Amino acid sequence: MSRGYLYSIVEGFKGLKRAKFSASVSIFTIFLTLILIAVLLIFIFNVNRVVSQIQSRMELEVFIDNSFTQEQIDSLNQQISRIEGVESAHFVSKEEAAAIIEKQLGQDVFEILDENPLPASFQIKLKSSFHSAQKTQTIFDNLLKLDGIDDILYRHDLLALLEKYIHIFLIIMIIIGTLLAFGSIVLVSNTIKLVIFSRRTIIEIMKLVGATKSFISRPFVVEGIVQGIAGGVLASLFFYCLFKIIKLEIPGLILIDQRIYPILLFLGFLFGFVGSMAAIRKFLKY
Amino acid sequence: MIQISNVVAKYPGGEGLDHVNLTVGPGEFAYLVGPSGAGKSSVLKLIYMDIFPLSGFMKVDNLISLNLKKRQIPYLRRRLGIIFQDFKLLTDRNVFENIAFALHVTNAHRRNIKRKVLRVLADVGLSHKRNKRPNQLSGGEQQRVAIGRALVNEPIILLADEATGNLDPESEEEIIQLLEKINATGTAILMATHDNKLVRGKNRKIIRIKDGRTL
């Protein structure tokens, strides 16, 4: 590392020590904005989790022609299992279907109809990467091409509706997130600008003795980055403690993606870096 | 070495300069004399390229304002020493650190910084006060720190903007003597002052300025 960079890092830390109050204000600002962004990220993560759970429960129920023999059914089972995206096909015989009805209605189907009209079926589970409405429809179309299939049931409308709304939800969240990130950087930048303004004498002297723009800005950028990371660490600690409490009090309510901690640290670093760069620019004009 | 030729310049909050002409040769000691608001500080600002002319040009060492790129300004300023009436010292650092600051800016080696600062401290007579903060020093001593900082990069010229304006007569005399001593080693000096008494009886070049015009 060159002497200049080392000097800038040392000066950056000294600057933090010299301006403890303004540095604390900066760190607190970053901490608050990161909390807002983290709440948004956790909300998105949990909505996605619920949607994924609904999608993963989605099954296709394939009804088999009544005239099909056991041999033909076994062959059909193999054909279904070979279709791309099918994770498993569970066979439900006519008898099992009748038992299910009996369980649901509380009455034996033979007592009402003297025969079992319920067809045998396959309950098909899909691989997680095939949960979208479009991919499910493709599997549906491929199943229809097979011989011996009478009918297929699945909640296409629910899947399509879910996808449509999650799409709108994500767009809104991205807009809010972008506005929040932009607002955060402006806020952080203005706070750092106040810090820099309070030390304009040192900048003026730096200019007079021939400091280059990068030499002048580096200690402030180091300060900004340190403040940003400190804000990120505080926000991470805040959520870590909060999640511990929530987990203890209401288990299973909110799930936390552990990636939130490195994300908060990175965002803190980014806000500190961009904020200080934006703040110092005004003071660098020769 | 320094030439200001027919410069017209305006700057925020000032009347501006009107066809200013001035030269300072190598090793020369010149006074820029004029009343307050005459444009003395603006002339110095032209030299260290803090303001630029609307017409005319400045030549400092080998750099000419007409084709100077902004990124060259810091390197130009390293060849100039500048001192002010209000000293412009860093109050949170001691005397040694204030002088060393000008060398850190040039990425100088740590060992060289120590050697050069100690040399300059001896030159300005403040070796024994190297660990003091500016607020623990008298006005004259503070100005000597500022002179030390200005000298440490071995400038071709020392620009002094009312450098004795805040000092008592005794300290003023000390500073003038120090500047004379510095000039004797070959460093040119251009000292802006409103004080006619300061230049009286001195066999030095005097450039008079009034209402933004050199006379």
C-alpha cells in the first residue's frame, strides 16, 4: 500500500475521533435507513416464502380411463414419470379414492350408488423449478398427449393469479426500495456534507499546500466507509436481537434469511462510500 | 519567474482586477502595497491560480494560465509557499504535524518528512516548541509555523498575504527579519501589505496597487 493511501486511512480514523458527534449522527442516519431497507427486504423474503409454499403444494390430479388394466396403468406411470418437471406420481386406486370420499363425506359410496364411479388417478408433484403457471401448463399439455387420461385437474387460475400479483408486488417493492436507497444516499451524503463543512479549513489548507483532489477526498471517503460499515453492524445487531426475541415469543411467524446480515454490511459500506464521494465533490473544486 | 500580464479578473464578492501587470524575478523580494480592498489578495490568488483572468495571462515558473489544466494546479502550488494574516494552522495538531502536513500531501517518505521538518523548525526557531499546539503559541510564533509549512517544500517563491497584519510591532519585526533571512537563501518573496511604514526605507521592489490597478 502506498504511503499516500496509508496516510489517508490513518487520517480517516483520526477524523472520526476528532468529530465524534457528527460521526455518531452519520452512523445513526445510516443505521436508520438500513433498518427501513431491511424491513422491506424481510417483507419481500417472507411474501416470496409464502408464495413458494403455496406453489409447492400445487398438484396435478390425473384421472385414468376406467377401462385401463393394471399393466396399462403401470406403463402410464412410467410415461408420466419421464415427463420433464415431474417429481413424483402417486397412484390412487379406485378403492383409495372411495375411501377418501368416505372420509370426506362420512358415507360409503357403495351405499349410495351401488358401484364405485370414482376413477383411479395419479397425484403428480412437480419439481420446484417447474412451479410457474407457464411450466405447469406445459406439463399439463404433455400429460394430455398420453393415452388413457380422462381428465386433469389443477388450480391454473390460482397459480396465474398468484403470479400476476407477485409480479406487481415485486415491481412496487423495487420502486420503493430504489427510492429508499436513493433517499438514504442523499440523507447520508447530506450528513457527511455537514461533517465536511465543519472541517472546510483543513480542506482549504490541503488545497493551498498542493493536495490533489484524490488526496483530499480519501480520508473523508475512508470516514464515510467506516461510518457506513458501523451503521451496517449496528443494523445487523439490531435485527439479530430482534429476531431472537421474535423467535422466542412467536415461533414460525417470520423466517429470516441469514443473508440479510452481509447485505446490511454491504449496503452500509455502499451508502458510506457513495454518500461521502457525493458530499466531498462540492469541496474539491480548484 | 512570475509574470502577470495585462490581467482583467473578476471574482465573487470583489470589485475585480483591471489590467494588472507585475513581475517578480528569481530570488527577488518584492512588496505589493495598497489599501484594503485594492486587490492585493486577488493578485496573490492569481499567482496560486485560485482565480483565473478574463483576459491577459499569468506565468508562474514555466506554467502559463492560458493552457494550464486544472489538475496541474496542486503541483504548481507545491512550488509556492503561501502565508496569511490568520495563519491558517490546524488547531488540532501540534507544530511538527502542521509543518509535516505539507509534506504528507506530496506523498513524501516518512524519514524525509522528519528530517525536513526538523530542518525547517530550526530555520524558523521553533525546534523547542515542536510539540505545542497553535493555541499555545503567540501570534508571531504561529506565523513562524505557517512560514515553516510554506518553506518545507522548498518553494521558488513565498507569497505573504498581510503576513504581519495581526502581529504586534516586535513580532512583526521578527517575521520581517525571518523573511529577509529566507530571501537571502535564494527564495523569492512577494509580500502584500497595506502598511506603507513597513516598506519605507527598504531597498526593495515595490509594486503599488489601487482600485484593482497596478500603478
